[in-house]
Amino acid sequence: MSKKLWWILSLGWALLIWRLTTTPQIVVTQDTLLQAILMSFAHFFFFGLQAAFLSLTHFAPLPAIAITSSYGLFIEVYQRTVPGRSADPLDWFLDTLGALVFLVILNKYYHPSNTLHL
């Protein structure tokens, strides 16, 4: 896949994340425990995929993680202004952890030497 297409996917995914995280309240289930688990998984998955898309645009893993983590932090701070949302350090941690885990996995299977190329 071309570098340009990865950029389009990365920017489109970032816009989707922005839209979802600035929506006043997303309720998937009335079960509060299940809701918390699903939202935690969403943070991990969505930001992990964002970091992977950035990495596939030819960013090295460390800058891709830093950009993704910074974006997660920016969104958490912004969410303080969104009704029904709040800034949660755990969400930012899950954003960053997702980015790290996804890039370790991507690096393991994408690079033939199976070593992390920072």
C-alpha cells in the first residue's frame, strides 16, 4: 500500500477518534461495568490502530507513539469542555499503551528481523 494511502487512513482515523471522543456521551450498554470495559478497550484499540497507521506512513515507532500519546492527551484535556465527558488519566494511559502494544506487534510481524526499530 502506498505511503499516501496510509496518510489518508491515518488522518481519517484521527478524525473518527476526534468525532467519537467529542460526542457528549456514548452509551453502549446500561451495565456500568461492561460500559467501562468496552470504553477502555476502545481507547486501547482506536489509539493503537492510530499509531499503526502513523508507523505505516514511515514514521519510526517512537515518534508514532509520541504523536499518538500527545493526541490522546490533547483529547483528554479537551473533553473537560464537552458535556457528559471528563478528562481521565486512565484513558490517556490506555491510549498510550495501545499505541505501544500495536507498534510492538506491527514491528514483530512487519520487520523481517523481528526487532523493534526505534
